[in-house]
Amino acid sequence: MKFKLIFLSLFFSVFYSCSKEYSCENCLQFPQNHIVTFLDCGSSYFSSPAFVNTPYLGYCTIPYTGGNGLDFKDSDPVTSTGVSGLTATLSAGTLALGDSNLTYTISGTPIAVGDATFYIDFRGQSCSITLKVDSSSAIIVIPSKIRIATQKERCLVVLPNGTVKAWGDNAFGQLGDGTTIDSHTPVQVKNLSGISAVATGAYHSLALKNDGTVWAWGKNEFGQLGDGTETEIHTPKQVVNLAGIISIAGGYDYSLALKYDGTVWAWGSNLMGQLGDGTYIAKRTPVKVINLSGITAIAGGLNHCLALKNDGTVWAWGWNLNGTLGDGTNIPKRSTPLQINNLSGITAIAANGSNHSLALRNGSTVWVWGDNSHGQLGDGTSVYKDLPIQLGTLRGVTTIGVGEDHSFVVRKDGTIWAWGWNGVGQLGVSLAFSYHQLSPVKVDLLSEIIAIVGGNFHSLAQKNDGTIVTMGGNVFGQLGDGTNTVYRYTPTIVNGLK
């Protein structure tokens, strides 16, 4: 009883002294419950542009410092001022300790051109973010969300739940499962969720998250993972200093990313100028490709790069082996983008770890250039072209895709046509056809294809019902069918993608 009286006496003494307005010396100090100490709206970015009288659904990311890790959800959407019709709703629920980002979902239909401003307040820490609303006559950039990818002898696929599975060669950890063991069946890429697109280099892999961040894993001797090191890693790690990305691509040992504002960023090997920054020095973190704006699509060849602008022109830089730059010159390499002059009205480009390129014009005709040693240009010869030529035998094309030495198109009638190297059945046609198929041949064994792409010895395709099929070489298990069959010329369904 005596101890209880002493405790109560001390408690009331402290409480009384703390309650006095004129003094708080020696009081018990209770920390203020700040959610964050600072919001940096000046470094915010939006996932896509907005257009007047057009439904908008995007997100905005705001960096913050001093997060206290508490669960916090803003229950009231923030309505826009300046341009009405939009609301911002906090998507994140738990704020990390220290420094990170807030993500707001922006939705609605802006009713005028101008600046839609949202005033953000987190228990006294406040700032404003602004979304620019442009005229509806502007060209709307629709990001390419490629959900399948392959280069060399491994494959990546984005599952409907936003996770990724991979199979095939894993010598450098490019499957992302934490090992360096090849797999003949799909394995789960670790620690990835919310993925919207994937891309591949020769021995490294890339994934794009819904929040606009990019993640990479695998070989890293030139900094192609973009984490500031040259250390090989076997599970995904976020690329540093990169946000607001809407599309990704990979080359042999470098990486590309397209930002929502139409700029292109690159990192990794730069011996041939493939980073497009005006130098030939490798970069371990992303750098901006110079002299490019309004870009809507990107593609990475073996060591050359392509960018499609919103005016339908194509720009190229990097290695110029056998005419890969399409400029009609024999310059060996170029470190800054240059327009390919005789291409216009282009709606899609393709160059996947290859030394040749395809372009789709006005959603109908196909144009080709570059290396042709295996007939991958489809013009009936094996002579390279340093200027784009039209592939006159094909019309009504909707989709294009390339492998290292072969090419594909899908036509409006649903038929698939292929040409180039067919040494192990990567075209999906009988080996009775030439190993070097110099002109397009119909692939009767494939139908209802919405995306198709090739590696070195195999090909990967996605059907409109989500089914994934493979064909060609299988030495590293890249067909994903669980067998040790050396090759298949008939397309095979890949199981285990759930």
C-alpha cells in the first residue's frame, strides 16, 4: 500500500507540472504522431498524360521522407482544382519507415484544358501536385505492355495475377528464382508482384511494375541491371533513379526504358553507342538518350536501338553492322539517335536481340532492313539491306516479331507467316523447308496469336486465350515442356503457368 501511494503521488506531481501553461520543464515528453516529416511534390510524376473530355485512369507518385511506418489511408478523395472532373485517392495503406513514395490513383474525366491541381495533406505536411490536361487532338500514347519475352535460350511470362514465371538457361541467374540452375519447366521469379510487362537481354531480365518502377536481375558485368554496381544478382532488384516508366526493352548487355513523358532512358554496355547519350562509356545507372522526345515505342537489337516517335518516324543509334541503323551508310557505330529518312507512318517496330529490324507501316505493310545472312529480311535473298525496303508479299499485317535470326508477322485474317533461320524448327514449320527460309511461309500449326517473339534457337507465342506455346531448340529447356527433346518444329503448349 505504501508503494502505491508513493507511485500515485509521483504521477500526479508530474501530470500537474506538465499541465501548467507557463512551464514544461522536466515533463514527460510524448512524440508528435507525424505520418511523414516532408512531402516532395516537386519530384512527383504521373503515369500517363491526360486529355480533355477523355476518361483518365493513371497514378501519381510523390516521394516522402521520415515515414513512421504507421497504417494510414486517406478516406476522402482529393478533388482537382483548376480543371475539374478528376479525383486523387491514396492507393498505399502502410507508410514505410524512413524515405519512400506515396502512390495516388487519379481518375475521372477532365472537362477543360489546363492544370488540374490536387492539394495533398498528411497531418500538417502538405503540398500540391499538378496534372497537365492537353487538347484531345493530341496523339495519345498507349504503352506497350508486352507480357511475354525471350532472348537467347530462356523465356519470361507475366501471369494474370501480376507475377512472373521463367524457364530455360539460368547460368547467370536470369530466371530470377535465386539459383543458377537451368529449368525445363516454368519457375516463379522471386519477389515480384504487380508486373505489367517483361523484357529480356541476352543474359539479364527486366520487369515493369504497375507503379512505373523497373526491376532487373541476371548478368551485370556492364551495369545492365541499373543498380549502380556490376554485381550479378539472381533475384529481382529495383533499377535506381528511374520512375514513371511505361515500356521496357533489352539488348545484348544493355537496357532501355520509355518514360511517360516520351523520353528514353538507357544503361549498361555502351561500346557501340547503344545508350544514345553521345558517349561510348558504359553506365551502371540510367542516363537519358539525347535528342529524343515524343517517343511511343522502343526496341533493342543486339547492339542497336530503335525508337518510334508519335509522328510515325523511326530513330536509330548504336552498332551499324550490316546496315542495322538503316541510314544507308557504312559508319560502324553512332552514339546519338538519327532519323531513318525513308520510313513514315510507322505504327510498330521490332528488334529483339537481333541484327535486323522490322517496322509496321499504317497497320498494314512491313518494312525490313539490316543483316540478312539467314534470310531474316524475307526478300528472297541473303543480302543485307542498309536502307529499309518494303516486304512486298505481305499486306494486312497487324503484329510483327523477331528472333535473333528469324521473323514473324500476324495478318488481319489471323494467319501467321515466318521466315529466316529454321535450323531447329523455330519457325514452327516442317524441317522440310529450307534451314534458311528466304521468303515468308505460312505457319499452319499456329492460330489466334496476339504476340510472338524469338530467341536464338526457339520462338515463343501467346494466343488470345492466354495460352503460351513454344517451338524450336530445347537444349537449355527453353521450350518449357519438361522434356529433354533437342528440338520441336511443332508448337507445344507450356504448362505450369498458373
